[in-house]
Amino acid sequence: MLWAIEYPYKDTEKFILALSPGLKARYFRLADILIEFGSNLGMPHTRAMSNGLFELRLKGEEGIARVFYCTLSGKRIVILHGFIKKDSKDSE
């Protein structure tokens, strides 16, 4: 059974659709992998934050973005919030 991705907040969905082409392509590629394999892909794609909160890590030529999500019963992934990082660090 495949996982389902839900967008309960319209502004989060608008944020994702407004991403630059490279970051948007990366998001949709990782979303396809999440649907097939589940929520915890591991570094460098995802990172568990705490108590069921995960971070989807997007990196492209245009910059770096983060999208936070959680999981619910019934193999549901809920996209909660996203933002563009202002600067990147050498450690990433």
C-alpha cells in the first residue's frame, strides 16, 4: 500500500508550487519517493526532528528549502510548513 500526501493548509501548497524550478523538481521527486517508501528516507533527504516531525531537505542551484511534515495513521503524510533558507552553511 502506498502512502498519501495531504496539504491541509493552502499557503503551504502555494509555497511549494511557487518554488524555483530546481527546488520544485527536487520536491516532487522526493514526494514520489515518500509515497512509495514512507516518511523516513534518512539523510540527506529527510531528517527526523522530534516526536514524529520530519524535515524534507531540498537543495538546488537556486538555494535551499525546508518542508516540515508529520505522519498520521493509515499511511498519511501531512505537509505542514515550508521556507527558503536565507544562507547556506558549509556543513550541509
